[in-house]
Amino acid sequence: MSSTIKAASATALPDIDERLSRYEWDRMNLADLTGKTAVVTGGNAGLGFAICLALAKQNAHVVLTARDPQKGQEATDSINACLKTSNVEFMPLDVGSFEKIRSFVKEFKAKNFPLHILVNNAGIHVPGGNAPEQSGQRTPEGFEVTLGTNYFGHLLLTELLMDKLKESAPSRIVNQGSPIEQLSGGVYWDDLKGENKHSSDMQVYGASKLYNIMVAKAWNEKLKGTGVEAFSAHPGISSTEVFDKTDKKKPMGKGGAFIGGPVGALAVIANLDQFKDRETFSSEAKHLEDCLRLYEESLKLIEPGLREL
């Protein structure tokens, strides 16, 4: 979408439908999604809200998830009111907690919904300012908060929902990536949990996005023949609420593809030509062997959360 336009949020509804008519994905005639069910994490604001709105507009049944129940329900009600539909329903989910992820999955499966689209969108970015997280904080499972929320939480969520994705195939997984992966310095092979990271800085944020890109490639390889495809995507430069929670003192195709606009020196026009498979800066993400290694080692770290529900 044209991300130079401020991403949709529950507080900006009057012009949402008019904005959607200008988004590139709307001009590309996003397919009718009648009969499809989508789960979107972090759907109460920013890009997640815009994604839920667009999917619901195309008649998908959308499960909008959010950490804050009040904000999540308000966003859900706003979209349904805007579109004059009941396609969107809210379910609470905090991807920074294994316990809450497991509770969500148990409740979702109890509803006996299919699952055709899983958008792993929720995340935090250099926490500071008004954010509830503090830089260097750990998740309940001991992960550095950015890695634990942006990557490991979504890894666990996806693995626990994999049976539903396979049952509902053709289906797809979409991870939010970013060219900020170039600031990661590569994979922290000796400290994947970020236990030795004492600041949730841009390097850690970059690592979380690198891991999201790499695990999408690993999933896509592992899922060949199942009808499930995995992608990572860079949504472009977007003005969303995540920046309100950022510490301002710190610097800032086909299955398996990393889809997004230009990067590096071309970042200023990063919202142009956005629907191409992009190369990554990090060498590990270019090698399937490293992607598969990251996936397998990450599974070991989330093993307690993978135990039978």
C-alpha cells in the first residue's frame, strides 16, 4: 500500500474507506476472500488495523488480535461499523507471553475455525517513551523483549496453529520483515534469546526482523507439498503508532519471498515498486541452510510452549 499515507487506526475512521480506495493493493484487485479466515496479530492499530480492514473489505472472516482487550474490541467494532459488516471479531492475544499465546490457540481451536491466512504483524520497536516495555526488559520466558515479541512469540503461535493451516490449505503465513535487518550484525548464534543484550536497540530490532525473514524461508521449505506457503514482507515506510512508543534518543512472489520496496540508499522511495522479491543484506538470510539452522535451534528454545495443549 502507499505507506506515505498515515496507516489506518481506530481513531481515524471517517476517511478510512476513501483511503483504502487509494491503496495499491486495492488497485491490484485484492481477491474476494469469502469463506476465508484470517488471523492478524496486533490488529488494533497501525498496519495491523489496515490489514484487518482490507481483508474484511474483501469478505474474509478476520480474527483481530490485540494485547489490550479494550483497544482490540474498539478496533473491531470500528471496522465492522465502517464496512457495515460483522466479518471481524476480536480475540485477546499477547505474543510476548507463551502462556497467553497458548491460551489464544486453545480458544481459537475450540471455535473450530479454519485458518487460511496468518499475518504475524504485532511487534515493538526500540521500546521507550510511553511504551509499557522498558529497554532491556525480558519476556516471562527470559527472551529479550523485542526478540521475544517480534520473533519467538510469532514462531510459537505459528507452530501451534500449523495443523489448522495445513487442514485449511491452500493457506499462507506472512511475517513482517524489514530492511532494518541490515543493522542486526547477523544472527546471534551464541545468544538467540538475547540474554546478553542489555538494551532493546535498533540492532536487536534488526535481528528480530532478520529472524522473521529467515524463518519464513525455512517454513516455506519445510512445508513444500502441504499447500501452505510462507512469506515475509516489508510494508514500506509507514507512520504508525509504533513510533509513538519508540525511544527517540536511539537511531533508527512466491513462497519464501521477502517482498518489499527498495532499501539502502533508496529508502527514501521505499514505497515505490513494492511487490518484488528483495535480496537481504544479511548473508545468513541468503542461505537456506542457515535459515533452516535458525528454525531448528529456535524450536529448541520454544519447546516448553510447544507441549500439547
